[in-house]
Amino acid sequence: MKRLREQNKVAAAGGLEPGGGAGSSDAELVRAAWRGDKQAFVEIVARHQAMVCGIALGIVGNLAASEDAGQEAFLTAWRKIHELREPERLRAWLRQIARHAALGYQRRLRGHDALEEVPDLPDRAPAPDEHAASEEEAALVRAALAQLPEIYREPLILYYRESHSTKAVAEALEISEEAVRQRLARGREMLREQISDVIESVLTRTGPTSIFTMTVAVAIGALAAPSVVAGGVFTAAAAGKASMTAGRGALLNALKASKATFFVAVVATFVSIPVGYQLRLRLEPRASGAVSATENSVMAARAEAPAAFESSAIFAEWKRLHDTHGTNVDAMPNIYREIARFGDSLRRRGFRAALIAEWVQLDPTNAMAAFRGRTIDAGQRRQFIDEWLARDAAMAVDGLMASGRGWEPTVRELLPELARRAPARVAVVAAKLPRPDSGRDARVREAFAIVAEQGIDAARGAAEAMPAANREQALAGVAQTWGKRDLDGALNWASKLPEGTERDEVMRAALVGAAAVAPVSALERVGSISPGGRKGYFASTTGARVLKEAALADFDGTVSWMATHPGRLGEEDLMGLAGAVAERLNAEPRGFLTQYAEAGSLFIMLPAVGHALFNESSGQRGAVWDWVQNRSKDAITLELRTDLLRAAGQQDTAMAFRFAADLPATAEGDSQRRLLADNLLGDGARLHRLDTLLEQAPESLRQPLLASAFEHLRSDTLYEPQRWLARLSQLPEGERGYGAEMFAGAWAEQMPDEAIGWAASMPAGEERARAKAGIASGWAANDAPAASAWVAAMSAGPERDRSAQALVAAMAEEYPREAWDWALSIDDGERRAQAAAYAVRTMGAQDFAMAREWLERSPFTPEEKALLQLVLETLNQRRAAP
């Protein structure tokens, strides 16, 4: 709601000039970006790219990859700029997005190739490699930074990327300047003295440059529309000025003339002003004396540019393309094809982005027809659509809808943007869309919520008239906005919607809207609406959705309400808190945990904390572990420790090894090491990693890894039985019998004869008896009659009894009568009772009366029958329970 008030305030005041300016605050730039001002967002990129790429470098540890992750972060920020509720917190918001992007990049693309090389263009500006790090330096930096804990690594990188400013680092990390100075000092101490100078030098000179800025600008289509900015970009890039016309000083300060920058800046000029038009402007006299203000500005800017531009390789190439093919619509496909043959990717991307911008300016429908028959990447497609939307949103959507099959997903994605640019068109467009395949697709809802901001009555009427496919989403969007203003009115309207409407879902949307402006009041009313939610959809219950909005609006108030109302929200509901918890956990993990632990409210947030440690806050596991280690044992530290062991085991082997080394040599420590081992092996899904893990793991973790491997051994993961035999001998004596049973069972599923031969060669005893039981179980899974015949041929005694018990467990589901008979054949009283209980319970689930009849006719003593009867009655009670 605060964001919407800000937007309305800006709109009422006339807003900023397009793009803001060098003197514009972050908040002013965000508000301009809310209105779709891409140049303002490019200013945000230029302003904060050092911080974003620095954070990414601290996580991915690779200079080139950090810029890839940084670009991904800014593209995400552009897509989600309307979700930033507090424009003043832009820097903190970007920091969280950067962390998430870098962690995701690290998970998906380990070993990703470096960024493409910048082309060698024939001008006299400094070469990019004069500012880059050598391969040896880059490797040294990677190795050194990897040794630093994140708490020291991140401030160190940001310090050298943020012009040696402790204030900027403090703002980025949301800590005090004194804390920054302490962490810098400690970080430098931890670096080896002989390499600290090299690292400081490399970090200082390898920050993102104007190439980074322009790459993001091209990706979001910010260099598309003719404007005064275009002339300024050209002037500053070509002349190397420190400031720029139209107030783009901060951006153009970054555009210092290097070979690559000169290329990007010149292409940027022609992206901003269609090239064919520019050539005509320069080479042809105007038929009329009228000249637009934009053209005057452009010509004035060009007049200031050095003559070197006219003779540059870029200008010559661009002019040649148009001289060869022409400047009209018919020339565009031919130019596109020639650009596609360019060998250098930077030139190819730059020229292609410029061409798409020009093509859309000339005739977007022609461009769409040409692209329809081509394989174009998502970036080109997105740029084309963004250009067209910026030119004429209604026309763009109409054109896409008229383009034939396949338009629906694209138009659905554009609905929120259409609602901001041409709200009157939303209902007509949404009415033609089919029902979405995914229940998570809420773009119709989002679009109607935006439309409703301008008038509830009109939006409500349009939503009520929608076809059934998208009516519920449209109604929910209206209810969400209405709920912010008048929850009771929205709920009353929703309760009276026609039969067949999912009224509860519309009422949930109203409650979610109310939570954004009155969190506690909305939470109090969660129980008045059905829980909802869909299985497999994270945080989709009513409580989770309301809690998510409430936490965004007032985190402390929301947590306080939860602490004073225990049990009002279930564990699935608490997942709605995950995003807000992750944001705070990432900002200052120790402070966050300490604050809420001391307040007595951390325990209620533990499900959300656990989820964050698996996902958005995975980079904070080390800090949380240290916090847990330094606190006395209680329910909170136990649960956090368990979450950390699971998360590290599944996702971060090095961290898992560190945790294992810290665990005490106690029964509790042994149990936790086993939990860690199970997760490292993925409960058997990653047994192929066993040898590598055994080589690298600390000594204390090797035995738990072996024990876990045998426990999860199955026929489909048993490769090279002889290797597993060798591993069996490495198990502690007390666990060898169980390992032999699991190994024999897996082997018998594949090759029972070989498994039987191995078991026969073993000395008599517990280990051989368990191996034969494993064979009976594994063999019976594939061939129960053959396994039964083998067990029947055994001599009476412990080995036969144990094997018969294994047969009962393996056969009971498919052959319940045979399993019961095998249970009765066991001589050992305790094993016979255990096997009979299993068989009668299995049969009771299928045919309760038959199981009771078996029991009544069995040869068991009255005491034994009473115990088995209790098993049946317990089963019956569970079946009858709701």
C-alpha cells in the first residue's frame, strides 16, 4: 500500500523527468522505474553494479562468473521492481537479489565459462585488458578469497569495489561502519601478507564497467526509444566527458572510453535512434523546415562529438549495412541475416539489439512476421516485445493476439504491464485467454488488481463479466485491492458471488490484500476462511498467504502476534514467513537469531528458518552453525542443527565436512554424523559418490558413511559386488551383520546363485545367518516360490528361522496366506510372534474378518493370541479414525 501511495503521489505531482538524473535519489529512480522508465533503471544499474557484482564475487569466487550472476540479478530486479515496497531500501533489496542470483548461479553453473572476450576494435582508446586481471592473478584471488569466511570476504570485496568507502559497505551490508572496519582488519589479517597487495589491486581494478551497464540496458530494452539521452550517450562516450546532458551524469561517468566501451556506446546511440533515420538525418536535406526538439538535441550532441566518430569502424560498419541493404522495412531481414553471421558475439548482440529497435520503430507487425519463422533467443524476443510495448502497449498486445497460434503465453505474461500502460484493454484481452495450465499463474489476478487501483466499481464489473476460464483470477484481483480499502465490503461482495464461483478463493484474496495494510487485523481473521491450499504448492494455504503479506508490511508486529497466538497457524501456514525470514537472516544472521531467541519468538519461526537455510539463505549456514555452537543446548539449537546438517549434506559437501568435524564424540554426536551421512548419500540416491566422499571426509564421518551406504544399498545401486565385499570388511564388527544382510539382499535380487555361494563360504554365526536372511528377502522380491523352496530346504535352526521371518516380510503383501504359514513354521517363539504380527496386520488391512479367523484358529497360547488381537484392534481403530 505504501508503494501504491508513493506511485500516486508521484503521478499527481507530475513525477520526475524521464530517467531522473544524476542528482536523483534511489527512491526517485525507483518511482520512475515503476512507471516503466527504463533509463531510470539503467541509472540504478550504473549506481549499484559494483555492490551487486561484489556480492556475487564473494559467493561464486570467479571474476567473470560474478558479472554473469550480477547481470542476472539486475534482470530479476527489473522484472520485480514493482515488488519493492520501500523505494528507500533499494540498495538492501538489490543486495538480497544479488545473493539469491549468485547462489542460484553457483548451484546451476559450476564451472561456467568466462564471459566472452571483448573484440579488438581499431581505435586508440585503452584496451580492456589493461584493466583486467591476468589468469594467474585471477586464480590467486579465487584461492585466497575461498579461504576467508563470508563474514570477512564480503566486506573486503565491497570495500575495494566501492571506492574504498566504509560508509558504502556499511550501507550495503546494513551494519555499522565500525563493524565494517573490524571485519576489514580481520579479513586482511587472514590473507597471507605476500598476496594481500595483489588481491587488493585486482579487486580494485576489476569492478564492472560500462560494458556491464550497457549489457543490462540492452537486455531490458532501455536503449530503444529516441530521446535526448541518446545524444548524451554518444557525446560522453566519444568525447570521454565526465557528465552528460539530460542529467545522466552518474551513468556516463561509467562510460569511459575503452575499445569495448566505445563500441557499446556508439551502438547504444543507434539503438536509441533508428539507424536508417540517423543516416537520412545526416546525409539528406529535410523536406520541411520543422525540426523536433529531440532531433535538435541529437544533432546538437552529434555536433559536439569528435570527428573520430564519423570515421570509426562501428559507424562505417553500420553505414555499410544500410548502404548495402537499404533503410526501409524490406531491408531489415537482410540486415538481420548479415548481422547473424558476425563472428564476434559482442558486435553481434549490439548490432542486433540496434536493429530490433529500429525495426519496431519502422513497423513492429512486419518485424513480428519476420521473427515468427525464425529461431530467436529469449533475449531478442523479450527486447522486441518490450520495444513494442513502450511504443504502443495496446497495439502490441492486439498484434500478438492476431498473430495466430502460440500468442497466449506471451500475452498472459504481459498482462500486468498492459494494466499499467493501457488498463482499459485488460478485460478484453484477458477474456480471450484460455485457463492457465499452472495453478501458480496469477497474472490475470495481478493485472486486475492493478486496474482496480484506478477504480473498484469498473474493475469489479469487468471481472464479473469475464468468461469462466479467468473469472476467478479476475475476481480475486479486484478483491485483493478492495480488501486493502474495505475488507468487510470485499468479503460481503465475495460471499454473494454466483454459485459455481470459488468464493473462498476470492475471499482469501481480499484477506491477503488487507494483510498488506492491516497485518494483525487480517491475521485475526484467518480462521474465518477455509484453509485452502493445494498439495505440492509451497505456502499456498490461506494462513501462509496472509502471513507472507503481513510479514512484509510489519514483520515485528506479525511475529509478536504469532508468539501470543500459538497454534493458530499450522506448520504449512508458517511457510508464508519464509521470504521475510530469509531477508533478515541474510542481512545479519547472528543478530537476527539472537534478537528473536532472546525475545522468545524464534521457536515459532523455525520452520521458516529451516526452509531459508535450504534455499535463499544457504550462504548463511556457516554463520548459523557458529551461532548454534556457541549457545546452550535447547529445542531451538537442536532443530537448527538438524536443519543445517540436512541442508549441508544435500547441497554443500565441504560445509558438511566442516560440520562433521565440529560434532562431539558422544552418542548424540554419532546420531548427528549418521544424519549427515544419510543426506550426503541422498538416502541412497548418490551412492556413486561413496568412494570420493570416503577419500575426502574427516575420519569421524567415514564409518557413518559406510553404514549409511549399506543401509540404502539396493539392487539397482549395487555395482561390482566384489567392491562392496571389500567395503563390508571395513564396517565395525557390531554393524557387519546388518551390512551383510543388506548386501546379500541386493545381490540376491540380481544373482541369487552367486549370493548363496558367497553366504555358504562364510563361517557359521550371526553374520552368515543375517546374510541368508537378506538372500531370502531379496530373492523373494523377484521370485517368491524359488526363495521359499530354498528356505524350506534349510535345516531347522536359527538360520532357517531368521530366513523364514525375512520371507514373511517380503511376501505378506502379495502372498498373505503363504506368509502366515511361514510365520507359524518358525521355531523361535519371539521371531514367530514378530512374524505373525506382521502377517496378521498386513492381512487385516486387506480383509479384517479373514485375519481374525486366522488368529482364532492359530496354535498360539491365549497370551500370544491376546497380543496379536491387540495388533488387529489397533489397526481397526486407525482405519476407523477420520
